[in-house]
Amino acid sequence: MEALRRIGGLEVEVYAYEPGGATAYVQAARALRGRYERGRFDVVHAHFGLSAWPSLMVPAPIHAVTLHGTDLAHPRSRMITLSALRRLDLVGVASEPLATTIPRWSIKSPPQVLPCGVDMHRFGPMGRGDCRRELGLDPDGPYLLFPADPARPEKRFDRAEALADGVPLLTLGDVPPERVPLLVNAANAVLVTSEREGFGLAVLEALACDVPVLATNVGIAPEALDGVKGALCRRFDLGAWRRALAPHLADADPRVAGRMRAERFSADRLAGDVADAWRRRLVAETR
């Protein structure tokens, strides 16, 4: 949203609510209908498939959604998500592979790839020792980072734990967002061991910080990591991953040339794609 606000000619208002089962979405629908009963928006854009239903309570010429992965992968969420899509004028997905999971009958027109992108203003190289001291870690390390909540089964914490093999493994369970760049830069490497990813923002956040990243070949990882020396993108194999990780654990301050690659997927650049998609749909609506 911050990237969209940096684009000239756009006014963006955000309505956010905490997830929490069906009750949260019903309450959001009621709140939205009461707050915005008089239409004053050109576009209402929901994020995550279940949020599409409450967003329909807000009058607008264009209703859009971006699907992020779990909304199409989880059986119950998928059913509810697909049932909403034909009511929408614009369906976005976080990545090309995710688009292939949407049946054609469920949408009016083909989905568009509209990922959110990495915030290059927040994520960048920082002194590894400084970050460790700020976090209360041993400045001499080594440390590894699992950039997700270990409780999420699709992220496969078990793989990362086996790979770490006793090396301290940092995680992002209840970490405040502003602390995440510190943890990325504190790590010798970031381990993205996911079974699946709708997009895979953690890969780009590591690249933006020039921190080595090892990732399974899902989501954006194959494209983002292609040709980046010191990075790994392949299906999980403990032996092969340990061999790729070893040089980063032996180096006191391992880095890769990743920031320029991450720039291709910056929030500012991809926000422009979202704004263009809105404008094209509005033009088509007025014809």
C-alpha cells in the first residue's frame, strides 16, 4: 500500500482486520457495509480469497482480489474462494504457477500475475555483527534463519531443523515486522524449505539484503535465484543442501550479489503493475 501511495494520481485507503474463521469475515462484511455504504471508490481490491466476500459489501465499479496461495491450496478455503471469483472483475495471483490452479469456469477472464513485491526501503544490507548485538545474539555466530512460523506445516520447519544440525536456527513466529530485516542480516543464510509457496517473499527479502538463501524450487524462487552465485534453488535433498550451505557457515560474513536481482521484484515496480491493471479494467468498464 505504501508503494501504491508513492504513485502519482492515486488515492488509497486501507481497511484491515484480523483473520479468525468465519466470524471474522462476517464481522468485516458488516463493518464494511456500514462504513462505506455510499460508493466513493473506483476500485475495491481484496487480498486473500476469503476477503473477496466482505469486499463485495463496498460499492465500486471494479472489484478485484489477489490470491496468495493458501486460499487456493486449503480445501475449504479453495471452495469458498472459487465461489467468489465470478463476482469479481479482476482476479490477480501472486505467481504464474498459482494461476494454473484456478479452473477456467470460476473466473470471467484469465487471472493476472500481481504479486506485492519486496520492500527495498526496509530490506537492505546491514552489518551482521551490529544486527546480532541488537538482537542479543553472539556476534561471532553462526546463525541460520527459517523465515516463517514453525507451526505452519507447509513451510517444513522439520527440513530446516535437520539441515541446521545444531547450528542456532532463528525463526519468524511472533517477530514484529520492523525486526525482520535485523534477523535476515544476522543470519549466515536463509533457509526457505517450503513444500509450496504462492510467491515466496522471504527469498526476495534475503536477496535484497545480499544474504545467501537456499530455497526449494517453488513460487518465485526459480526465477529469482537463477544465476545468483552462492544461492541454491532445487528440491529439498539434505545432502545436497548441506554441501551448498557449508561455505556460508564457514564464512564469518557471507554475502551474495542479490540486491540487483531483488530490485526486479520491488514493491514499487510491482505496485505500478497493479495500478496499470486497475486503469485498464476501468477503461474497459466505461466502454
